[in-house]
Amino acid sequence: MSFYVFSGNDRVKIQEKIQKILGEDYEIFEGNALDATSLMEICSGASLFATERKILIKDLTVKGSEFSPYEILSKYADTPHTIVIWESTTSLKKAFKDFCKLSQVKKEKIDAVETVDRFAIFKIFDKALVDGETALKEYRALKSDPYMAVGALASWAVNKYKFRYGEREKRIVKAVAELDMQTKTLKIAPELLVEAFLARVNKI
């Protein structure tokens, strides 16, 4: 099997499955940084040390581009590489559906029971925009699942941006997106990443 596609909100289980498939040593690509040419090179190119590569591509469907990434991937379904695609939100476009029907593709949606008080996170986020220290204390007392907290932070940041379309709101959305990426890739406890974000977001 060449391709694996994961979606859903249970990041812990998804990360465990990714590690089981790819091991500890693999390449990571952010979907919004890929164009048609680089996507083709990922599927067809060899690394310096091996003909078979292990690759993680994150959030491929969020890129607002002219090309359809899944139409390209369909043409490289027989790639010798092991490629995992981790989508925060999955596309409902025909190209995505057709890609997931290929015999070389295994798609799995993994959701967890939500264990976060989203409204409490929203209030903490609002407070963090003014007073990071107080917000940090309240977040620690909440003892929320950090992955779920990031999801709540992301939705709140996007809503704020849609309401005002301000430059600061735009910077905050970008910072939350970076936090989301860090929780998926860095070998740092996710709760520490969330705490660091809350402590500094008032300076963004």
C-alpha cells in the first residue's frame, strides 16, 4: 500500500498510527507549501540514500490553489514510496473521493469523544490576548486535552478574523496554525506548546 489518508480529531491515535507506518525517521511536507511540480517530485523522486522514501504530508486540501492535488496523486498511485496524508479537514471534491477509492489507498477517519470545554477555552483565549499569565493559570486549572484545546483555539481565532479581518487577527490565525503544526511534528509535550502559545499570544 503506497498511500494512507488520515482525518479526524483524535490526534494522539492518528500520530500513533503514523509512527507505526513510517517509524521514527521520515520526511515531512506542509500541504500549503506544495505546488504541482513539488508534489510530482515527492511521488516520483528518490532520496539520496534510498529508492523508497517515507513521507508525511499535512493538510493537503487546505491549499487554495488552481491545481487539484489529488488528481496529481492519482497519477502516481503506484509510487514506490510510503506516503501518509494527514488532513485536518477533508475535501468533498470528486478528485479526493476518487483518489480514496484507489486500491493503493487506505483512508481512515479517527475521531475521539470531545473532552474539552470549548467555551472555557474561548474565554481563556480572550483573556490571553490581554493577560497571558492569568490565562495560563486558568488553562492549567482546566486540565484540558491539549490537542482538543488547539482545535478550539483554531476555531475561535478563525471566527475572530472573519468578524474583523484585522491585521492582528490575521497574525493570530497564522500563529495558531503554526501551533497546530508543532503539536503534530515536534517531540515536545503538546501541553507545553499550548502553554507557551497562551503566554505569548498577547504580544502578537
